[in-house]
Amino acid sequence: MVQDVLVRAGANWSRIIGRGHPEAYVRRMLVTQSIDTWRKHDRPGGDGDSGGSCAAG
């Protein structure tokens, strides 16, 4: 997950720098990706095998 976010950030680095506070922006990208991954696994029929609940690991 972290590597995927860093690749996306690197591809858009000039835009991220232009907005200011790049560390906060990338941190937010990580949080958003984490939430998206959690939701994908929590959804029935998603990638998880729990059938609707996500186990903390």
C-alpha cells in the first residue's frame, strides 16, 4: 500500500509541491488508501473472506 501511494505521489510530485505541505498531502493519500482498502475488504463479496467484517490484524 505504501509503495503504491509513493508511486502515485512521485508521478504527481510537481503538482503536490505546488500546493504546499507535501508531507501532509502524502500522509492524507496514505490514510485515504488505507480506508479504501479496508472498505473493499469489508464489503460482502469483496476481496476479504470474512463475509462482511474486517478482522484487525
